[in-house]
Amino acid sequence: MSGFFKSSIGRKVSMALSAIFLMIFLIIHLAINFLSVFSPGLFNEASHFMGTNPLIQFGLQPVLLVGVLFHFIMGFVLEIKNKKARSTAYVKNNGAANSSWVSRNMIWSGAAILAFLALHFYDFWAPEINIKYFKGDMSGLLNPADVNSDFRYYQELVHKFADPVRVIAYVVAFVFLAMHLLHGFASAFQSMGVSSIRKKQIQMGAKIYSIVLPLGFIFIAVYHYFNH
């Protein structure tokens, strides 16, 4: 297995698999968050289920965290190795003319997304872990003493997005995510050996996914800012 990760193909395939896994997660995450716009009640129910289901909490959540760390670490490793490999080739072949700005700056868009994840974890994940596992409150209620009170998730979301600085930070982060996905989406499927015949479909899918998904997250943040 260690030999697999040491090979160029092994690193690219593992990077692609982690990228596809995270892209699927983003779709699920967006779908649940969009409920906050149309039905706060359903959003609360879905959030409570995701936050208390043992399979999700102790099975899928650790896998997700490992997937995120693996993707970013592998991304930095690949960038360093690719930079060494192409340093001479760029002088001879003008690499800037043969690749897009986005593809040449994946490391920076990735770093911006990583910084955003730190903010996102600070805003939502860390407080949730503190409430559930350190304070021992798994109820999800606004007031644990009142079993008829609403779940807290919607109110917490609205409270965070009442801050214009935080909303701007989220918008900027999702612009970087769109840039990252524009190259990363197609690159992931190409690394998995998808036939070149499907290249146009993959590129079209990459554009749709990379624009629609970040716009969806941006819409949610802006919507709650103006409707809190």
C-alpha cells in the first residue's frame, strides 16, 4: 500500500477518490442547508438527525474528517512534486500558455478553502461537539428543560449569518471553492481514467457543478443575512 501512494499514479488516483468523496458530501451538505431557506422545521429535524445518528457521528463523520485532511495534505504533496517536475519544462514550453490560471493556482485556492474550513469548524462544528460531548446535551433543544421548545440549529445558523463580516468571508470562500472546483472536478474524473470521449461532458459537468453549488451556499448566507 505504501508503494501505491509513492507512485505518481497512486497519488493522483487517491487524490481523485478523496475529491469525488468530498464533492458528494458537498451536495448533501447543500441540500440540508437549503432546507433552512424553505422550511426551518425540516432543517432542524434533518440537522438533529445528522447530529445524533450514531452511524453518522461515529462512522461517517470521522471518515469525512480524515478525507478532508487527506485531500489537503495530498494536494500539497502533489503540488510540491509537480512544481519540481515542471520547473524546467515551463522554461522550455511556456507552461502558463498551456494551462489555465486556475489549474496553476490550485494550491492557493485550496489554502483559502482550508482557512475557510477553520472558520466553519469554529462557527458550527466545535460548538456542536462542545454541547453534545462535553456538556452532555444530545437533545438539540433551545432549552433542554423544555421538551416542547424548538431545536436550536436554525436559530444558530441565523445568528451566525447576521454578521456582515462573516457573510462576506463565506461569500469570498465560496468564490475560491468555485475556482478550485472548475479544475478539480474534471481533473478528478480524468485521473480515474474516464474515457477521453466523455471529456466534453465532464467539462460541462464541472462548469455546472462548480458554479451552481458555490452559488447555492452563497445564496443561503446572503438570504439569512437579509432575513434575520
